Amino acid sequence: MEQLMGTGVALVTPFDENQEIDFTALEQVVEHCIQGGVDYLVALGTTAETATLDTQEKQQVANAIREINRNRKPLVLGIGGNNTRLVCQQFQNTDLAGYDGILSVSPYYSKPTQEGIFQHFKAVASVSSLPIIMYNVPSRTGSNMAPDTVVRLARTQSNIIGLKEACGDMVQVSELIRNKPEGFMVISGDDFTALPTVLAGGAGVISVLGQGLPSAFSEMIRLGLQNATAEAYAIHHQLSPLMRLIFEEGNPAGIKTVLAHQNLIQAGVRLPLMQASENLTQRISGFMEQHFAVDLAS
């Protein structure tokens, strides 16, 4: 799907001082991303702290993002888990109006075999009314989706259209890009490997930092897709220190600090996560003031 090429952003869920969802702040983040030129928006990914949201809150966030967006950008909704039967029920029971695709993580904690991962996504694909982007993030799930498993799913399940790959291993990414069927999208799920993935033949990124600096990040990916390597890497090198900072104390504490520095949201997260420390907050704010007083590509 060409509409999901380029830069997608995994949106945060802003909270107010009472730890309730701040829908006004959510609107400000969505507008910031759209005005900054991102290509599509991802709701209810890991960055949205979905593990701390109840079912009603998840639907409220999905509805709010759809209403704020007003069909301006393609929308992807996160639905996943390690209970295959429950995930299938969520696919069937969630209001997907206004959404263009689903992002679904490989089952976590259970550490299924490659055949178990295959059968999980086969079952999910059989009930999905929307195209699916799978998500491989071994550091969180405890298991890796092997390229052979991904390619097998891509060849046998017509509505599985891509993989968000966050293995952090460019050898694995290159193998997948080399062997994937035509039209299947390999999307970076890691800000650090976003540009290398694109230059290797990937379709783009679903980024965390991209919502903080949408113009700069989107321009980097656009240049990468145009094979303007030197120009793209010039932006990458400017962004890379902030990429490291925002993940230093976990996600999304860091990116929420970036957004709070821009007066878009409050920086709070829900337990068991913790808000960025004062030391990290000062370093992020100092870096932003020194290097990104104005978004790089604006």
C-alpha cells in the first residue's frame, strides 16, 4: 500500500495531572505531526502505553485520533497480544471505521516457535477486515520472527502487507528485503535503523522521534527513498543524539519529554513506567534548545 510508505509515527497517549487521558493534548500532537508532513499515523502502538489503557480508553483514543485526523492522513491501529483467540476477537469487535490498516505485534512472553508465530498470524489474518502490518520486536516479545517465517506469511496471507521490523540487526533486515515478495513492505520499527533500512530497499519507518520532530524526520526518510544518501545522512547525524536520549530511560518517557518541551503535552506516564528523570529532562531540553529550536526541515 503506497499510502503507508514513508514516515509513520507511533503516537503517544498524553495524560493530565490526574493520569487521565488528555484529549486536548492528543489533538495537539496529531496536528503537530500532520502539519510537520508525516505520511501516516499509528494509534495504540507500544508507545501509546496500551498496556496501561483499558478497553474503553483504547476505543476512545482510536475514535479521537480518527476524528482529529479528518481523513487527512492514513491511519493504522495497533491490535495485538499473546492470546490468539482474544486477539481475533478484538479484530472482530473493535470499531475500525476510518482506519486503513492494523499493526499487530508478534506474541510476547510466551516465546512461541516459528510455527506458532506463523499459525498466530494466519489466524489473525483470517478474521481481519483490514490489511495487517506485523511487528517484530524481539527485545520486548522475547522471540524473533525469522525472515523465513515472515516471507512464508507474506506469500500465503494476502492481507498481510508488511512487517515493522525492530530486530536491530541489519543483516536480518537485508535478508528479509532480499527474499520478500514484490509489494511486501519492510518498515523500520527502530529510529536508529530507519535510514539504513530505507536505503537497503525498505518502505519507510514507524517512528517514535518522528512525532517530536516530524518535519526533520520525514525529510530524512523522503531523501532516503530518493537515494539522496548524503543529504539524508546529514539529517540522521543531527537527529541521532536525540534518538539515544529519548530511549535512555525507556519509551515513551523520553519522547513525552520532547513533546512537553514543545508545550504540546505534559510529560507524565502511567506506572509501571516513570517520567523522565530531572537529569534526562534537562539534557533533552538542552539539546532541543541548542539544535532544534526550529524543526530542522521546516
